[in-house]
Amino acid sequence: MAEALANAGASVVITSTNDEEIKSRAALLAQATGQDIVGLSGDVSRERDCERIIDATQSTFGRLDILVN
């Protein structure tokens, strides 16, 4: 889904509980699509992590238009 959105022109934030893995995947996706891709670590079952991810997304891109879990 992230790749499809990026290919359609969207800037994308992807998340994982594994910080190292998600940063690597974000870099590969950015290279493949030419779009701005940010990889953030966090556990979406934790409200605090969700709030941090949303805040970081809004801070980086100015808004959040689509959320896919």
C-alpha cells in the first residue's frame, strides 16, 4: 500500500516496531519511487506511540490525509 501511494505521488510515513528495519525500508522505498518517505518506529497498539507518529507526520508534512493500518 505504501508503495502504491508513493507511486501515485503521495509523501508517505511507514512504521514498524523495528527502528533499523523501518529506516532501511523507507530509504529503499524513497529511492524506488522518488517520493518523500519517512520511517518511524513505534508500536501502534500503544496510544502514546500513535500520538508520537501522528505528531511527527504532521510536523514533517504539515498534515495527515490518509491513515492505513
